[in-house]
Amino acid sequence: MSLTAFLYILALIMAGVLLFGAVYFVIMLTDLECDYINPIDLANNLNTYVMPEMAAQLFLFVTFLLVGEWMSMLLNLPLVGWNVVKVINARQFYDATEVFRTLPKHKRENFVKVAFYLVCFFYYLYSMIITLVNESTTPDHQHVSF
Amino acid sequence: MVPGYPAQPVSQAPGYPPQQAQMDAVSQQFSNMGVGSNAQEYQIALLSGKPVMAALDEQPPVIKLPPNATCVPSPNAICPPQHKRSTLNAVPKTDKLLKKTKLPFGLVITPFKTQDPGEEPIPIVSEIVRCRRCRTYINPFVQFVEGGRRWKCNMCSLSNDVPLQFDYDSATQTQKNRWIRPDLNYSVVEFIAPLEYMVRPPMPPVYVFIIDVSYASVQLGAPGVIGKTILSALDRIPNVDNRAKVAFIAVDASLHFFQVRPNSTEPQQLVISDLEEIFLPSPTDLLLNLHECREGIECLLSRMESMFKSNHSVGNALSPAIQAAQKMLGTLGGKIVVLQASLPTIGEGKIEPRPEGKDLGTPRESELLRPQNNWYKSLAADCSRIQIAFDTVFIGQQPMDVATVSCLAHYTGGSVFHYPSFMATRKPEVERFTHEFSNHLAAHVGLEAVLRIRASKGLRMASYYGNFFLRSLDLLALPNVTPNHSYAVDVEIDETITSPMVYFQTALLHTSSTGERRIRVSTLALPTTENIHTVFHHADQIAIASLMSKKAVDRAVEAKLEDARDALQYKTLEIIGAFKTECTQSSSGATTQLQIPRALQLLPFLTLASLKHTSLRSGNNIPPALRVASINNILTLPAEQGVQPYTVARMYSLHDLPPQAGYADENTGIIELPPRLGLSADILSPYGVFLLHNGCDSFLWIGRDASPALCKSLLDVQDVRMIPNGVIAFPDFSNGADSPAQGFELNFQVNGIMRRLNQLCHNLWKPVTYICKEDGDPMLRMTMTQWLSEDMDTSAPSYQQFLNQLRDKINRGNF
């Protein structure tokens, strides 16, 4: 199995995890709206996952860049840019005192993320299959099995 | 039947539950009629000339409730505007209609108002009756149905059982008259909360003082004055059952704790200079019972000055001190009073000095109004959960980053005080500090409070303004509720309202300083209407101005000052434009006159005054500390005081006072005020003496040719040239007596007027008096003329110019 195929398997798993993460964020924000959780707990809870999420996404972006998977890299580029802007302006964390004011914005952002990771998930799945199929049909591969 | 009630315009005999059918019929008729169709209220004012200042003192438009709106005909069922004030006293039935009027819809609420002189105390009710579904408290607007066996909730229309104790007293086994219950007669009542409303026993009042004793503070002489002030206020700190506790932490580059053993008179100072990990030097005797350790505390406070007189330490370890105080309060909760004179330089909450000068007056200025880091903000949020509140007091002119540190108070329901010109050698400034700070300590604060606002179906609370922590969409957490702080809320109309009335109910659950758990409930009922004229003619301009200025300062911090000013002007323009197109004959096309409903005649003037106020004023000469403090005042002041005198000052001429002005009225005991003047320099005549009062400061303007007799009677000075310029402690030659000293009648009257003016601001401030002579210090004259809101200055046009601008923009359809 080639490095690319291995990368896509990894990406697939990570996209799955990130998707779950984004869904979790949406659930937490909805809970806040319904008063099941208070803003301080919400902020403490979500803020622990903000940086890991960004790191994971950045990691995928960088590896795609290194391996030369241009399409996947471009797919990830907008979110990386968005995250970088947020970090530069120090706006990445949830602020317990302001969260109600920005709640609609946060929810929208996380819905978009859910959609994005879902698209990513299927794109990685497709890419993985293509890569594996290509590998198994290339003469080079046959040579190895010989 | 309630004895002593004046005759009510209600057809129904009191003592009987109203009949629902009759009620509906009447309200139907009522809504067809349109609220307030009488001609007087359709008066339209032309905007030209001078603003009608007398309108500032008028009552808000009458709330015209349909007859039988209440279950008992009680004159106290209408919520007093001092408790809760709506911007619209006739609510549009649809959001579309509201949008058409462009008027802002919201409430300005003062849930913890103190009792004014001459006002009845708030009635207390011991049993709580609430709607099963929407948890609304029973109020004068519920209807009794099924022969009085059930009551119908006015918010959600659910029928609830009437509890037995309404008609029968099981203790004395006698019949009771339910119609005299205070909760059915008064719109504002206080319920005594039973155990279900407590998570723990009611907490005692607890105060931790964090006092800056670094070099900057010692130079101003602050520690000594603070010590003396707290010492003089010890007897006034609410301490009914001797449970109140206090603690003191002095802060420079290290932390100084003070330990007093019970019944010992000798306080011990424990100094901690290792601030890496915060720990308390002693597990006990730091948080002192005010009663048991009284002697030790007195000894400590009186030595405050001598103890730190020669302190040359320059650091300020505020954040370790706060962490230590937090540890000290632990699960108890309480209030931390932070008295600062320098920038916090040590610990996690260290603040970098921000260069201010070059950003003032530029779009980057708002940056300086925002906190520099999130440490104080998140600490405040954490503290709000464990019922710790903060008050922040800033003393002196050293850079202190008021914007960052005042977050502590902003998110915990506390107060912000700012004394830029404080110095222990300046007597009026010391007096001001002592008076205001000891009054603040003596205030009967509410502890561990939450505030919830409920409204009828179809209405939604959108956003809140004030000092609090928003715990969920409709719950404000207030670890401390400061008396007379106000909170504003934007209301949105989500669905079409079908009922003839809507209701707003505010419930403030708090622990009183006497250790009782109580709920203060106020219910406001407003009629609804489909008629756009009615909406306009029942708008409350003071509430509108107050809400708009609160929103504007909020915006100034969140976005830019410039945006806030533009938004404020644009809103005014929109309202006048909407009135023109919807309600006047000349709906399109140019007009030479601006027309506006009489109820809103002051709106352009109030907008202009807001634009010229320290909180929003343009220009590069307002230090951020001053701006932050005044923004905080705008956010916390009730509508009445926030608009007048804090935004629109009061001015009186003293050389021609009516004879009774300044004397107490024989019947009411209230001191009479002279007629107020317009705020324009035109009236400042050279032979006159004028008083301008904006709540925090008062200016005595003395004309060049003021007569010697006037000077003598006012200040005991032979000639106008001998009157000093600048800050003075205004003398009282009668020494507090009821009648003036011979020859000093004017002095007595002016003292009376000033006392009354302070009383109108709930004695929150003790203004410093500036003597501002016509030919005196130009800087001081400029400070005073800033308050002459009708005149043109560098920041904004004059009133007449402002009106012309509005008219031109409206004529061009340019809004």
C-alpha cells in the first residue's frame, strides 16, 4: 500500500472524528440555548477542543501539501485560512460573557463545519478507493505480487 | 372593599371577581376605539427654536388600560415608571407595525430601587402563588374565574386553582378577604421566599477590601483616606444579625494580609512576597467578623496611613490579591472591593501599559475601551458562579487600564467609581470620595441574586444592557445587586399579538442584607394597538433616549465610537422620517418644518445631548479611563437619572431665585427647585450667577458684573474679583440649621437646591463645586460649556443646526 493510500485512510478516520466533533459543538450550543448548560461550563468544555481541532485540520492540510494531493489540499485551504485569521485576531475561543450575543454566529459556523467535514469525509473515501484501485491495477503492483 | 381608595372608573363593584365575558366585550370596544383617541394627545410639535426643557420633568405618557384590566380596582396596579419603564406605552400588535414606526421597543428596569422619601414601602407577601405552566407570579392582572375558585394566568391563560389560604386563615380559623391581598393590589411586591428558593442558607454580607498601597497610591495619600472612610462607614455596613464579615488585603509588589484574633485589639500583618503560587498565610482570622473583631479592625484602619506612609514599592500585585480573596471567600461568596491607583504589573492578570495619546479621536480609540486581555473577564465569569461580586474604584491619574480592570464589576453586577483628581490634600475631592464610598458601603445590597423577565406570548427579550452576567437566554446572574442599578432589554415581537394587553413581569430573587431570601416582583401591563398614531403618541421619550444611549455606548465598545454616533443619529432621523411619511399629510416632498408627536418632542435634543456627552463625544481630549467610567454610568443609571441630569444637565439662575426656592415645602417636606433654564450660553448674563448641575459635578458660573450683595449673600465675599476660581468646598453658613443665617439667604437657598438635586440622584454622588468665572480659567469654562448641549461646539452642531440637518436629510428622503 502506498503512502498516499495510507494518508487517505488516516484522513478518512480524522474527518470522521472531526465530523463528530463539529456535531458535538452544535449539540452543546443548542443545549445552551435550551438552558441545559451554563455558559461558563460550555466555554470551558468547548475551549479544550478548539485548538486540537484546528491542529488536526492543519495537519491534514500540511500532509496533503507534502504528498502533493493538490485537490484535497485546496479543499482544506479555506478552513485553514479562516482558522488562521481567527487565531491572529485571538477570536478562536468561546467567551462565556459574550456567548449569547454571538450564539447565532457560532451555530452557523458549526453547521457549516459539519457540512464541510461531511463533504471531506466522502471526498477522502472516494480518493482512497481511487488510489487503492489505481494501485491494484498498475503493472508496477502486479510486478510486486509476482 | 379596600378602604381609602379613590373612586375608580370601573363599572364593576369591587369585591367580586370580574366577569370574563364583560371584560372581553369592553376590551373589544376599547381596541376598536383606539387607545387615547382624545384630541389633546394628537398634538404635534413643530421642531424649531429651543427645546422645551419642561417636558423633561413630565410624567411618561399615560398607560391607558381597558377598564376591568385588573382584578381589583387598585390605584397601585400601574407599575411606577421608576421601577420599569417601557419605551412604548401602547404596544403595536404586529412586528410589521413596529418596524413601520422605527421606534425602538424595550424596557428600562430598575428592579432593586430604593425607597424615595415620601414613597410607600414595598408591600411584603409571605405566600407565593405562581402559574403552574409559565411560572408567572400572581399579580393584579390575573382574572378569577369559576366563581373565584380558579385564577386565569394573564401571561399564558392557564386556569390555576386558588389556594385555600386566599379566603381562609387556618391559623386563626377566620375568613379572609382575598381582595385586600397586596399581590392583587400592587404591581410591585416582595415575596418572602421559602426553602425551595434557596440552595444554601442565606449568606451574610461579606466585604473584602483590596487596597493599593504602592508608591503611586501612597503619593496621593489614598491608603489613609480609604482607611478613614471605611472606619467611618463600619457602623453603616448592613449588619443586622452581626454576621457581616470583612477582610483587608493591602497590595504593592507583595500581599499584606491582616490577621485579627477575636477579642484582640492588635492586628497582625502577614506579608507574602512569593506570588508564584497563591496561598493564604493563615487558615483563620483573616476574614473577620465585623462585630467580634471590631476593636482590632478599628485599630487596623486607623493605622492604614502610618503603616504605609513610607512605602516605596512600585509593583501592583492585583491579580494574586484577587486570587487570594477568592480563596478566602471560597464557598461563602461576597463582595470584593478593588481600590486601585496604579497598573497591575504582577501575576497572571498583568496588564501592559497601552499608549493612549495617539489613538484618541481615531477609529482605533474603541480598542482602548475594550479589555486588553481576557483574564479579568473570565475571572469575573467564574466569580459570578460562586456569588462573588466586584466593585472597582479607580483613584488618581496614573494609567490603570480602567477598561480591563472594570470588567470585574461589569460582569458581576458591581459598580465602577473613578476619581481622577483625587489627592488627600484636596478637601472637596476627599469629601466626595468619603461621601460616595461610605454611602456605597452602607447600601443595602441584594446578594446572590438572579433576575428574570417574563413577557406575554409573542414577545421575546432579545438583548440585555447593564452590569450582569447572562447565565441563560433570559436569566441575569447578579452575585450582588446594587440598589438603583438599571438593566435595559430590547424586546422583539415574534408573533402577532391578539390580546388587548401585554404584560412584562420582572422577578428578582435575592438575599437581602438582613439575611432573608426574597423575590421582588414587578408587573407592567401595557395596552396593544393596531393604530400607528397611537403608538407614536404613547411613546416615552425619556425611556427611548435612555435605551438608545445604552445601546449606543454598548456599540461604541463593541464596534467603533463613530459607528455608535452614526447609529444614534440615524435612528432619530428614521423615527422622525417614519412619523412624517406615516402620520402627516405631507408624507412625501419637502417641508419647511419638522413635525413630531408631542410625546417625542425632545427626542432630537436628547440625541444631541447624548452625542455631546463624555461617553460618546468625538474629539481627542477625553482620556479612555474617563470614557469607560461614563459608559459604565450610562449603562447602570436608571432612565430618569441617566437622561437627566447625567446627560442633560440642569441649570438655574441664582440671581433671581423665587423666594420659596431652596426651602422645604411645608406639606411635603420636599425642597422646592427654581424654574430650570435652557442649556445655552445666551442666557449667561454678565451680572448673573448660575448653577449647572450634572449629578457628578456642579458648576457655579459667576458673571463679570455680579453685584457685591449677591457675592456677599452667596459666598461671604465683598467683591466678585475676590472669588477664587476652581474647585471649592461650597460653604454652608447656616451650619445645617433650618433657617438661613442673617445676610446669607442666597447661600442657604443654594445649599437647599444642591441637597435636593443630590437627592434626585438617590445621593449616589456628592458633586464637587467648581467656581467658573466669566473672566476666569478658560479650561474650566470649556469644561462647563460642554454641558450647554444646545450650543455648537467642536464635537457637534447646535440644536438649531442639528434640526436643520435632520430636516434636509428627511426632505431629500435620504435615510
